[in-house]
Amino acid sequence: MDISSKDSLNCSPVSAELHIPFPSAHLATVAYNSLRVDKEPKRSTTTKVLSLEANILKASFTSGDTRQLRTAVNSFLDLLILVSKAIDEFTPPDFIIKECPLMI
Amino acid sequence: MGRYFSRPCCKRAFSDINTSKMVVSIGFEGSANKLGIGIIRDGIVLANPRRTFITPPGEGFKPVDTANHHQLNIVLLLKEALDEAKIDPQEIDVVCYTKGPGLGSPLVSVAVFARTVSQLWGKPIIGVNHCIGHIEMARLITGAQNPIVLYVSGGNTQIIAYSQKRYRIFGETVDIAVGNCLDRFARLLKLSNHPSPGHNIEQLAKNGKIYVPLPYVVKGMDMSFSGVLTYIEEFATTLQEYTVEDLCFSLQETVFAMLVETTERAMAHCGAQEVLICGGVGCNIRLQEMMSEMCKERGAKVFATDERFCIDNGAMIAHAGAEMFRVGVLTSWEDTFCTQRYRTDEVEVKWRNDI
């Protein structure tokens, strides 16, 4: 895939920012913890930064290449959907996220 | 949702769990095209359902499609496992998942799911080496004491001997795994991938009559399988005079003889009297037969499991994880990442007390 200087889509970094609200800060933290561990693949020029603001999970992506940005965002959204399904099906009724013993 | 949670979550630190309590562990496996979830209580398999991503003849499974398959099936598969085991998630003591080796995006899909349920249920999480999962499950099922292990699958081909808290890699493939060779051979011949390419090669080989000499490459303790594939690709036209059955038969006889030779060499080095075959290719009855013939000559025994445990499954991850949990080996949250390359000898086998 050639990225020539004449390619108007790729002359400076492109970015995308996602804000995903969850029903509670606890559940947003679950998603944040599940999704923040894996690094982007080595060959990718995309960087991903996750953060939490109350019940909102924020994900910001920056890339030197638009196609790679699309791939990174799509993969992230697929995993986010998976996390949401797990939360929908397997959250105990009285769920409160645990303290640090898990995060050793 | 209500039926899975009959009691509120209770916080239970690791130190509270005394060693006489039966450990219940759940294992999530998805490093290749098999997605498996297993639940084990104190060495007994309570559930071990599995789903396989099967591609059309002539096609292999690509990482992105495989990851997709796992993401689509994992929720239902977990419900199936919990129902079959008849347990409440609160009874689970530890969540185990495959850290590696394997394909990147499928591994990550399963890991993300495991991290999520580990938090929702409030249970510790353990990353398990896939190869060690195979070895420990095979040891549990067969009762083999201290065998030379032949671990053969689509992704791995290693001859392993346990010594001083490590599974030492005695010999291995220098290029592709023997299962990968079989799978790609099946692709060349456009054999069906259902239930697996290796299974179909084994069935066709039973009717093979003529042995076609194929490249046989053993280098000391190591083996090479890519030459066989290149040979078949290059000589496809001259090989057309042979039937598919003859080619399957010849391929099996050749690559399995290579495995038997190197296994025997390892046995001679270690003075071992037991061989344990594990991994998907270990299902193959012809391989088991050839290994038995060699062992009979040496007065040694062969151990193998059936396709429930030879083929990638969740219970093997649950069992290896339970062993790690039992001796206090946990995985810190930052270490719950996945890695495509994860050597069998990287893991300290703290749960074995023998030398």
C-alpha cells in the first residue's frame, strides 16, 4: 500500500475519539480494565489511549494512516461489543466492582 | 440472568482458601480455530463444550475471521458450560484463559471476555500457556508419571522432557508444525475441513496402497516439514498418477516416522519408559500405532487421550490454571495480555515436586 505525498488522506495524523456511556461507573470500569491491557499490534502506526470519566469510557485513536485507523477503531468496537454482551449476560444483580485484590 | 446468581458476591481472598477445599476452575481457550470453555472441580471435568470454526475446502482459517467466530459464540458457549456443569459462577474459584501461543486476534478476543467475567464475578485470573495446558491435561487423564511428551498440533511440534521445574524442549520442528503440514496438504488436495483436515487425511490414508517416497527430514533432535509440502506442490502433475488415498497414506507414514524417530532419540537420552502424545495430531490412530510399535521394541508404554482432550479444549486450560492456582501462581492484571510466541520452557512448573 503506497502512501505518496500526493495522497490527500495521509499527509498528517488522523484521529478518532469515542465516548461510550455505561449504566454505572462500576461497569464502565470493568470495560476499561478489560480493554486497556492489550497493546496495538506492532505493525500498526495507530496509538490508542483509554480513559474513564465517571460512567463514560473514552477511547482516542491517532494514526498516520486512515486505513489503519479504521481497522483499529473497528477491532476496538468489536471487543467493546463483546464486553457489553458479557456484562448484559453475566453481571450479578448486586454487582459492585471489587477492590484491589484482583489488580495485583 | 437471575438463574445464575443465587447468592450475593462474597469477597474471598486467596489466603482464605485452604488447600483441602476442592478448587473449581473455569478455562477459556481460543488460540486457533477451536473455541472451548471447560469447568473442572478438583480434577474432575464437569463441562467441556467446544465450537470449531470450519472453512471451505482449500481455505485455511484467517485470524480476523477466527476472532469473529469466537466473539459470536463465546457467550452461548459459556451458558452451555455453566448449565452442563450445574454450577453457579459464585462457586468458581479462578478464571483461567490462554495467554498464548497462538493467533493474535482470537487470543485477545477470548482474553478480553475472560477479563470481563473475572471482574464481574470477583475472581482472580490466570494466564495459561497453551502447550502446558495440553501436557497437564494429558497427564491427568492418562496418569503417565514422567513421560517423554510428544506435543503435535496444527501450531506446535515439540518433544518435551520434564526436568527441574521446567518442561524442556528437547527437539522441535525447525519450520512448520506437523499439523500445519497436514492441514496445508489437505488444502492443496481440496479435502473437506470438516470435522478437521487431519481427520479426513487419516480416513483416506486407510485405503492407500502405494507408498510414494516423500522428503524425510530429521536433523538430530529436530524435524522439518516444509520440504514435504514444497515437494508435493512442485510435483503435483507427476503425482497425479497416484490416488488421493496413496498420497495421504504416504504423507502420514513419512511425517509420523519422523516423529517416532525423534521421540525414540529423546527416550534414549533420558532413559524414559513412557511416551505421552498430546495435541490435535495425537488423535491420529496411525501415529499412536507407529509409536506403540517403537515402544514395544523398547519395553516402553504409550499414553494418548481421545479427541475430547487431544484437540484444543477449555478444560485443559482450567486444569493447568487450577494447578498454578493451587501453588499460588497468579497473574497480575497488567500481565493478562496475550502473546503469540510463548515457549513451553518459559513457565516455571512450580506445581510439580518431582525432579
